[in-house]
Amino acid sequence: MNIHVFQNQQELNEAGAGIITSLVQMQPKAVLGLATGGTPVGIYEELVKTFNKGRVSFKQVTSFNLDEYVGLPIDHAESYHAYMNHHLFSHIDLPASSAHIPNGNAGDLEAECQRYNDLLEEAGQIDLQILGLGHNGHIGFNEPDDALTSGTHIVELKAETREANARFFDSIDEVPTHALTMGVGTILKAKTILLIVRGADKAEIVHRALTGPITTEVPATLLQTHPHLVVLLDAEAGRLFK
Ligand code: F6R
């Protein structure tokens, strides 16, 4: 595992965008696993700048998002479909047909999970999976539990996850109770995983995730088993790493 601690957000953003850019430059048909939430926003901004300078094209890239809320219309500003369009997809040349996000409004959610798994299977292997980290150690929306699911599945969000995400909504009552998420099997199958963590409030959980005992009660501890894990931390989140 490679852990890098950055003194400021800009350096972290440039490093994250640089890793994605290099991969796509070397491998134009790369398969990217994408995350939403507050953490990757600055990295997507840098990526758009790099694209605008003509240094990278996403025309042949395929992307898979980690998750989507259940029952939130895709035109709701906080749906992950809207997020991805706003922060990345509407600014780059990734074809819409190559950008996959689970459909949290499907009539048959089980069938939608199967459809997403089939698409992932067809794509083979994700080359680079971007991950943020939940305060409770979740990755994607794989919440702490006594057992975890390998493939895409429906999940009931924990109270702490809904509380953390309430900052994006008018009130916590508006935060959906369920989501569709890629499973830990798919995440761990990625060739390289890029974990990004920011902020003092995540210093303890990221330290526990990367150095503590491996347990499904902290899903991110499973990342310790991955042979190509790159971790980008800001100074606050990296406080406990010497
Ligand atoms: C987002 C996702 C989540 C977030 C995590 C951290 O697609 O799968 O695991 O990465 O909840 O969220 P932020 O970045 O908002 O702190």
C-alpha cells in the first residue's frame, strides 16, 4: 500500500487527477470506477481542467459509478446521476452510453442489480477504482455489518451515513433510506484502488481502516488485502500516520 499525505487540498487534487490522467493517457480504453460525495469534487475539477487543456480524452473510456440512492429522481440535484453530470460528465468527452450508474428508480431493483453486475462482468475488470471513505468505514455504500455482499445490491443506509449526507439536502428526512451499491467483491477486483480521504473527522477511521484488524464491521479494512492500493490523504486525515 502506498500512502501519500498532502499539505494542501490543491496538491492532493492535482495528484489524484494526475493518476487518472496518466492511466487514461497510457490506456485510452481504461475502465474507471467513480465515486461521488464531497471527497472527489476537487479531483474532478482538476480533471476537467486537464481535459480543457487538451491533454486527455475520455472518448474510449468506460466508467462505472459505485452507487446511487433508491427513489431519488435522477434530475434531483443530489442524485448521483446529477452529481456526475454536474461535476464531470457534462465537461468531458466521455460518451453518455459508456458512463454507467446504477438506476435507483428501476421498477425491479433486484433486476437492476443483476443488470449492473452483468455490465461489470462484460467490462472485465475495473482498471482504477476511486473510493472515498465513510465515517463508519463504509466504501461505496457497503455499510458495516456481520457479513458483506460481493456484487451490486440494495442496502439500507445506516443512520450515521444519512446524517453525514444530510448536509447535501434541506433536511435529514429528505435523505433516501436505501441505495444500490457495487459490492466489495467488485471493488476488490479492481486492478488499482485509489482511496481518497480528507478532514480531521476521518483521521481515526482511515487509520483504523488501513492498520486495524480486518473486519466486516469496518468494510474499508478489506482494502488492506488489495495488492495495489494507493491512498491520498490531506494532512488532517493523515495525522495518525507517521
Ligand atoms: C460515494 C460513496 C461513499 C462516499 C463516502 C464519503 O459514491 O460511495 O462511500 O465516498 O460516504 O463521502 P464524502 O466524500 O461526502 O465524505
